[in-house]
Amino acid sequence: MSEIYTDLKYVKQELPDGSVNDKAGMRYTKKNNANEDVAIFVPMSEGNRHYDDIMKRVEEGTLTIEAAD
């Protein structure tokens, strides 16, 4: 079964020099065994199974990533 990425969006990170990286990582929501929402963070790292799956789906046009808040 493939992962369902709900509320997928980029995560911002403020850097020590005061600049902001608008794509420091990604976050999505999934349900745990108690049917509660849990935030999952995904690093921007090729080889990470979630990152690779997300990027594949984006390339296929079946998934979009919202901008960071």
C-alpha cells in the first residue's frame, strides 16, 4: 500500500545569517493507530524513501507540494 500524503507542504527554516530557506524539508499529516493526526517530516534528501516517492509523484503530476507558511 502506498503512502497517502495529506496536507503536504514545504517547511521553512531561518538560517543563522537571518536568511530563510523556504524548502528546508517537507511535512505531511497521516493517521496513527489511534486514528489521530500525526505530523511527519521529510528531509530534502535523495535516497529517503518518502522524499523519492513524493518527487516521483510530483513529476507524474499526481501530487503537488504547497508552499511553506
